[in-house]
Amino acid sequence: MSNQLPIISGIQQIGIGNTSVYDTWDWYRKYLGMDLPVFDEAAEAALMLPYTEGEPRSRHAILALNMMGGGGAEIWQYTSRVGQPANFEVRLGDLGINIAKYKSIDIQKSHDALSKDNPCSDIRQYIDGRKHFFCRDPFGNDLEVVEADDWFQKKISHSGGVYGAIIGVSDMDNSIKFYQELLGYDKILSDQTNTFEDQAFLAGGSEKYRSVILSHSRMRKGPFSPLFGNSEIELIQALDRKPKKIFEGRMWGDLGYIHLCFDISGMDQLRQKCKSYGHPFTVDSGDFDMGDAGGQFAYIEDPDGTLIEFVETHKVPVLKKIGWYLNLKNRNPEKSLPRWMIKSMGLNRKKLK
């Protein structure tokens, strides 16, 4: 079976650097239904030295999921220092993760829920015909809510989890090649160059851009692929100015979107593949244990230095109260877990009071 590895099961999570992990999680629980904590742990980030000025740093992180489907949010706070914002206004097309995409089962209900207390754009027609809108959380992060029709389960919330990301790039064709060949986003949904009225809500949104939306033609495989579902990456290149690097002069874990993480099987095979494509692992954890979860993780950089994380999950909690944890090391990596088993994780949800 090793000749079929590596397997990318979907977007596991997007990392969000912040200064108050529980306040941030409360917001994402309330407005986007991210109420299932996979782990909630304070520890030392000792392996990210290339991105933390060569020193281990203490942090507190919560990985939260929405059980309707989609990727999670890794809400990440330094505890040994204060996370720093960019020292300039981040504009659409700056290099790095600009915006997290979330999926919606009812775009009007999502807009009503979010716009009641938060700045949001109007609902507009998306480039490919779907409806969407932009919003800003209280911590300065822009997000996009997009209509979607693939769901792990329904009737929990108006919205699901992470659907993808908008990523600023400097060389569109080079970046398309990277996301197609290494991450499997081989399907081009849209490729347009214009000024886009629906982006006017965003800083720099009235400028001219090339926007390419990528998805995957093959259904994802792997233990949690039914939960993560389909995803898309929108690459955006600023044409009216030279973009800045969002994390220039700052550390991974500082404020904003710090990485995009994929759930994978076959870390050894992926290590070799990334190296052969000229994007070797810059961080390689070996086995890790975060208390409630365990496995391996690694990082690579896209052509502009945006951090892409890979996690191979070995242990995950199903029902913490009775000590039920899944060991995934000896399972067929292509086969998904039974849906009832994944749904059982929802018994660990922590709704806001």
C-alpha cells in the first residue's frame, strides 16, 4: 500500500495567532460553530525554531472543529511573550494567508448571525456563481463565508468549518504549479484578472488582481476525509503594487493566519515528495503527543514563504469522558472511519452557555 502514499485527507485546520486564546475561541464558537475541542493544551513550542528566532516559546493552543464538516481552527497564543501584529496595514494580495474561507449551508442565516455584531460586506455573487460575503472578526482577521453543498451532517449550525483560504502570491503560475502538484488542487474553478466589486470591503480590495480558484478533481481519502470534505484555495496576485510579506519581521504564532494545515497519511513518502519538488521540510517533528492527540507534523513553505503544515494523526479522542481514543497507526490509510465513529466525537462539544 506504500506506493499509494502520501494521501492528503483534507484541510485539517488553519492557525490563528491571537493574544487571548479563550476569548478568540468563544467568538469562533458563537459565530461559526467551532465548538468541538480536539485538544486544549498549554506547552512549549520547541520544534518551530526556524520561525521563532531560534528559541523555544511557550504557548497555549486549542484545536476546534465544527461537526457539520470542514477544517478546524487552531487558536494559538504565545504565553512567554505578547503576540505582535504587522507594523503595516495588511492588504489583499500581500504574501501569506489573507483570509480564511468558511462554508455555509444557508448564506442568509450566516450573514444575519455574523453581521448583527460584526462588520460584514453585503452578500454578493461569487466569481463562479455561488453566493458569499466577507466579514472581520474582533481580532482583525478577515474571513469569507461561501455557499457549499457538501456536509458531513446538518442541522447543527448555519455554517460549517474551514473551506479553504485566500493566499497572496507574487508569481501566479509558479504558485498554481505548487498547489496543484504538491497539494492536489488540480482543478481550476476560475481564472480572472480584474477589479472585483465584491472585494471592496477588504483593505486594498478596489485594486486590480489576478484571482485563481483551485479545487481538487478527486475526492479526498483518509480516516477523517468525510468530515473535512471538499476544499478550495484562492490564489490572488496584486497587479497595481508590489505586495509585502505579511509575516516579515515577525514570528510564526504572531497575530493573524499563521499556517494552513493538511491532514495526511504517509509522512515518510511526503517528505521525499516535497524534497523532490524543491520544497523540503523546514520543520520535522517525529512523533509528538499533545495529551489528547498525537502523531507527527511537518512544515514546508510555498514559493512565497507561506507556511503549509502537514499532520499525520496517530491518536485522537472520540469520547474523552470514558477514555476512548482512536489509534490510527495500523489502519488502511485510504479508508475513512465509519461515520458513526466520527460523529461520536461530537459528544465532546462544548457549547457556549
